[in-house]
Amino acid sequence: MRPASFGYQLASNLIDASQACARGAIPLAGGQSLIAAMKSRQMTPELLVDIGELRDLRGISIKSERIRIGALTRHCDLIRSELLKEKVPWLCEAASLIGDVQIRNRGSIGGNVCFADPRANLPPVLISLNATAVVGSSESSREVPIENLFQGFRENALVAGEILLAVEFDVVEGQKGSYRELSPQLNGVPLVNVSVSSGNSIGVGVGGLNSCPLRLIRVEEALVDGIGPALEAFDGEAFEPLEDLQAGAKYRIKVGRVLLRRALEEVLN
């Protein structure tokens, strides 16, 4: 299908982009998910504002053991980053499983997060890392815990005029993590994905088990008593997974439990 008619604006700076978003425009970064949704008429924006030229929103850096990843940093840059390979290799692994080479070369971490698909690769990892979304407009900026950015199926918490600038998270010596997913095909959209990260505390993020990526707080709290109680806490969660021709809700929950157990065993052992 062809997308519905829409306007296009190229932003030369953050103020231009923010003002366009305040008028109802949708930011266009890599466009790998957005354009596909537009072609299928799942999304019909009247105006796209291209933020691809905002170079300040690219790059990976570390300061005082806190990593900052600009929103326009591409998936291929995550995969190649020596810093991320050393500090959080499971984030690199999650990025390497996104789509094909063309998608990884064009898609961005900001687009992956803001599109808020419940099965996207990166959100569970960022949730498990206790990441913060740095959000800005032409007038101000604020920080949002990454799990609070997801409001529902492909819905985020950005208000009119706001753009995701970066994601940030702390890293500590000896930190470990794991990313697990089950996909119907190599580099396909996961049915379910799970990430566990250890640091000052253990974080658990999952995708595919609700209308948006989730932080499993009860599971995290139960880990004080071990993996068994954590899995019992998982069983007590009221998940509402999507159901489609690929998998039903019960199957997705069962898969999620298996992936969680394997991830926990990898990190805690």
C-alpha cells in the first residue's frame, strides 16, 4: 500500500524540530518503523519533520561511569561501539538482532524507543539498565525513567513540542547482563524478549507480554530470595500479551518465563 498524503519539513536545528512537533508533526529519524506503519495506514501523520541533520543528537560517550547515547545514534553504531562492547555487550547483541543490514544502518535508538512497539529489541535492555530518557523542547528539557516513556501500544509520553534527545544509564565495575528473545525468523520481530542486568541492583525488562515494554518490579524484588521466587513472582503477573497468527497469549507468557529463567541463570551464575 501507499501512505496517505503528508507534508515534509527538514529541521535545521532543535528549535525548528520542536516547533514543528508542537504543531503536530511526527519526528522522522531513520524511518524504518514509521514509514512501514504509514504504508500500511496504521499511522497517517499530516506532517513529518526530518531530524536527521541534527548532528548533536548522535554519538556515544561516557562521563563519571554514566553512558549517554544520542537519540539519532544508529543501530550499527551501537553494535560497533568498543565502549558498549566493553561495558554492556548485551545491548550490542540486542541491536545486532534488529532487522537486516539496511535497517540497522538507518534505524536509530531514538526511533526504536519512541515508536514504542511492545516487541522492540532495545526497550527491555534499557529498562533493565535503569536508563533515563532525556527529553527536550525549544523551551526546556526533562528526564524520564525509560519505562515511564511507554504508555501503550506505539504510544509514548512525549508531549507536544518534545523530542527525545538521548538515553543515559550508569555502568558499574563487574556489571553483567543478558538479552534473550524468541523470533519466528532470524532477525525478525520477537514474539517475546527479555533482558536482565546486574549492577547496584538487578533490573528486569520484558517485551511482547503487554501493550508496551514492561519493568518487572515484583520479579526484581523477589530476586532477593533467588531465582525460584522470582519465577513465582513472574507467574503472578497479570500480563495481557498481543495475540496474532504467530502466537497466542498463553504461549507468549510461557516463552517469557523460559527466557527469563535462562537470562537470570546467565547473569546470577
